[in-house]
Amino acid sequence: MRKKMGAAVVGLAVAGASLLATGSASSHGYTDSPLSRQKFCANGTVTNCGDIQWEPQSVEGPKGFPAGGPADGQICAGGNSRFSQLDDPRGGTGWPTTKVSSGQNFSFRWQFTARHATSDFKYYLTKSGWNPSQKITRASLDTQPFLTVPYNNAQPPATLSHSGTLPSRSGRHVIVAVWTIADTSNAFYSCSDVQF
């Protein structure tokens, strides 16, 4: 009887360890510097956000942006219809902004609720003359990221910051941050509204 109990306990321990190991594959994260749309929803600063208010870390969609990834008009929600409120421009002025300056060396910060092997982080900015009352599309953005941070398949810590120089702009813009996962077919998307 003791041998059977011992074997059962060992079996449960191995199963639990395996579950924990595979559970880390469900990585999640969002930007809070500059504050992202999903973080404003989670904070309650912006209302009528739907499910994202409870899951700011869950904006996961296909990777490969901008050649692949979420469809135009669904970029801020990562192509996930549960979080479509993030794609709503709210009249072009409904999302709070973070004040920034052209040429500013800015510290971008990610918060991770589950960490995962990472290919890179990329940051895209809306073009001069884009229309803030329309949803974000590839045509709204510079096709090249203004900042790329390779991560060589490493796992990030719970909080990660890195610096980059903001391009020259004036007025209201959106930064699209993309965290590309190394060992899945997905990436995480985070849109932050900024005022130059």
C-alpha cells in the first residue's frame, strides 16, 4: 500500500511539474510606459472597455507584423474580437495620451504576468498626417519600426525596460508595441496614445 501511495504521489508531482512547465507557454504582457490603451482600461481611467479591463495582458495575436499579424483595423486588439474596444479610436480624442517630444530618449516598459522565450520587441509610430479618428492600419504607420530590441530567445524578467529615441512628430500619434514570442506563432500587441 505504501509503495502504491508513494508512486501516486511521485506521479502527481511529475504531472504537476509538467503542467507548470507547459503553463509558462501562455505568456502575457502589456506596456505601461507609455501607458497603453489596455492599461488605461484596467485602471478604470477609460470605461466601456469590455473584457480587456480584467485582462490587459491578453492582447495576443498572430506574429509577423507588419507583413503578417492582425488585420488592418484590428491591430490594437491583436486581431482578437474579444478586445475590439481597443481598436475604437473613440472619436480621435477619447484615449488619454502620454506627453512626449520629438528626439526624446524614452524608456519603454513592459509588465509580464507570464514570461516566455522572446524573439524581439518592435515599436511602430503613426505617420505624419494620419487620421486619429480612424482605426489603426498598416497605412497609418511607418512600415519600419523606430526601435527594435532583439532578445535572442531569452525569457524576460517580470518587468522589462529599454530606451529608444522617438522620431520627429507633432500632435497626436499612436505607438504600436509588438512583443514577438520565439516558440509560438503569436505576438502580443500594445497601443499607446501619445501627444508630441
